[in-house]
Amino acid sequence: QQQVKQSPQSLIVQKGGISIINCAYENTAFDYFPWYQQFPGKGPALLIAIRPDVSEKKEGRFTISFNKSAKQFSLHIMDSQPGDSATYFCAASLRGSARQLTFGSGTQLTVLP
Amino acid sequence: EAGVVQSPRYKIIEKKQPVAFWCNPISGHNTLYWYLQNLGQGPELLIRYENEEAVDDSQLPKDRFSAERLKGVDSTLKIQPAELGDSAVYLCASSLGGPSVTPGELFFGEGSRLTVL
């Protein structure tokens, strides 16, 4: 119930392509869904986040798509760049416990020049 | 503004030895977290503090792990004795407290990588 399942485990994309990472959850009490980006040797950093009352949120080249009925959400990186190469984690937090995050297992993205 | 500071960055110890990690959160952040990150996995919460109070330590293996946050600022995470399976990165994070804060916005340090031989 507390898990957030993330796929794929790794992803290789050409420069300029679209990177898509998917996450699924079971617990309908989750009501906040952030994505974190982690570079090697660094801690994760908040990239973008969404609440379930909207189906999409866009910030620059990064878009979250949210499907409440399917209990799935995804991160789309448009015009992927080599500098986007990092590990991406989806996460979720429970209603009333907003800062208590459950993380997915991560996706290692490599963008080829 | 300084971010979350952790030390040491790297630590190699023999099994059964003790080890301690230190974290200095962002100034003004009331909430402090210790996460465990195994290789190729997402962070897993060990303990969360609201000021000096540990409000969630259900995932902390209390037989060998301990943590403290004196005066509601810096925090220390200790393992005694360390086991081979404790090899991982220990991440500290902090966030602002209060209901008006954007939920889920944690600021992480660079982590302390522990290797137990």
C-alpha cells in the first residue's frame, strides 16, 4: 500500500528526444507527487511536483502527467539534453503527512550527445 | 544560502565498529530527516524530527541505530555496531515546518557514504 513502483530502471535517449518515466501507486490516500533529480555524488533535488486535482503540470521542458483513475503518473522530459543525464525518482506523500515521502526505486537516464 | 551540510562524506570501517554521521540543516528548517539510500534504490526514511522531537522513527533499527537532534538544529546518526549490510549512503534532509509550506519539498545534503568491510 505504501509502495510507489517506478519504471524503467534505466533509459537511454538521444539528444533532442523525449524521455518518459512512469510511476504507479496503490494507496489512494497519497495526494502529493513530486519528482526528484539526483546527480552522482549529490543528494536528490526537487524537480517538479503535482497534486491529483490536476492532470498535467508543465515547467519548462519537464511535464508531469497524472492519471488519477489509473493511479499512475509520469515524467516527460522534452528535448532531452546530455545535462539531463541523472537518476530520477518519483515520490508520493500521504494526505495530512505532506513531508513524509515514499520514493520509487529510481530511473537512471542517459542522454546521448 | 548554505544548503544541508553532512559529514563525513565517506567512511570506511570494519564490521562491529561504531560510526557516526553529522548533519547541519538549512537555517530555519524545523524538520530534519535521515534517509538510507542503497545502491540503485530510492531513499528510505529512517527518522524524522520536528524540532527536537522524533515524530517518526518506525523504520529506524533501534537495536543498533540511534539518532539525536539536540537544540533542534544539528543532528547525529549513530550505528553501533556496524554490519556489512549497513553499507549505503546516509542522506540528511531538511524542510520548513508549518502548514503553509509546499508539501514534499525536501532539501537534501550530499550524503555520507558508508562502507563496512
